[in-house]
Amino acid sequence: MFGPRLEGRNGVSLVPSTLEHFKLHGPWSMQPEVGRFWGPRFGEVTDDNAATRFKEFADSQTSVNWSIAYQDEPVGFTGIFGIDWVRRDGESGIFIGRHDLFGRGIASEAVRLRTDFAWRELRLHRVHNWIGLANRGSRRANEKSGYQQMGLYRKSWFRSGEWYDEWLGEAYPHTFPDQR
Ligand SMILES: CC(C)(COP(=O)(O)OP(=O)(O)OC[C@H]1O[C@@H](n2cnc3c(N)ncnc32)[C@H](O)[C@@H]1OP(=O)(O)O)[C@@H](O)C(=O)NCCC(=O)NCCS
């Protein structure tokens, strides 16, 4: 399912995705700046596949996904997926497809909105994630909303001739910074 519109700070909001947003996903994820620590580097990037993926995300009962909007333009995606409603645990992910906008605080605000929603609306017990250890921007954006290291998965994936370690993070309601 897609999550509701969540209004954030500094021009950042989370909005329910549209098919037009999904058509941006493939071209964005193929850019080397965006895929450096994440995602596929090849694949069938077609509008038909985007439509199939859009329907799967919309129909899913175990994920809540959003498009990230910055100044009302779509710039990326975030969500919580693989949710186990009994254990109340899910995995989170984020990507900003517009690399010309990296470093403006967009991911930090998107993670804050998503994490707040996980505790206050979904009533989850825990959210976990996997982040390339070298991906300092992503780790930092998540840490600011209360994610902490629970493990390190060494030599998790191979890219451009070298192995990369992955940082395993987890967040709980009690680790979320006080927003009052
Ligand atoms: C990683 C990513 C999510 C960060 O998004 P962003 O909007 O640029 O992040 P922010 O501007 O909110 O920055 C978050 C924090 O990390 C820091 N940071 C950002 N990029 C950084 C970098 N390349 N190196 C070191 N620190 C960095 C920022 O200074 C900020 O910390 P601060 O608030 O203490 O100053 C974004 O670059 C991205 O989507 N990359 C491609 C896909 C990807 O890697 N997704 C994550 C998969 S786990």
C-alpha cells in the first residue's frame, strides 16, 4: 500500500506514489551517482515494468511506501517493507534519485517522517535496515532518527572490483529523538 501525504520541514514531504513517479525509478537508479552503494546497474527499465511494479506496491499488504517530494517535485522513494504484523517488525529503505539534490537534508527529513509514522500510526515495535558501511550519508540520515548499529555484515556485496561491508541498523520507538 502507499502511505498518506505527510508534510515535513524545509519543503520535504512524503506523498502517495503515482505511476508517473514509478516511471522515474528505473532511469534514476541507473545513474552511477545514485547506484554507487545501492541497487541494480542493469535491468529492463521499461514503462511496462514500472506499471507492474506500481501495481505490486499498491496491492502489497506488507509494505507502506511513499514518493519523496521536494518543493512539490518527486525526487525519490522511501518505505517500510516486509512488515510482519505479528512481530511488528519491518525493513526500511530510501533513495533520492535526483543526485543534484544530495546533501540538502532531504533524506534526513524523509527518514524522520517515515520513522515517526512507523511508531505513531503503524504501531511497529522495531524497524531494521541494511546500509553499505561506506554510505555515510544514508547511515547518518537514519542515525539522526534513532537507528543504531546492531551488526556488521562483512563482504556483503561485490561492486566495481571490491567487496563492501553492510551496516545493519535497527530503530525502536524509544530511540526516536524527542520531537517536542
Ligand atoms: C544516501 C542518501 C539517501 C542521502 O540523502 P541526502 O538527502 O543527500 O542526505 P541528507 O542531506 O539528509 O544528509 C544526511 C546526513 O549525512 C551527511 N552526508 C550526506 N551525504 C554524505 C556523504 N556523501 N558523505 C558523508 N556524509 C554525508 C549529511 O551531512 C547529513 O549529516 P548532518 O545532518 O549531520 O550534516 C542519498 O544520497 C541517496 O539516496 N543516495 C543514492 C541511493 C542510496 O544510497 N540509498 C541508500 C541505500 S541504504
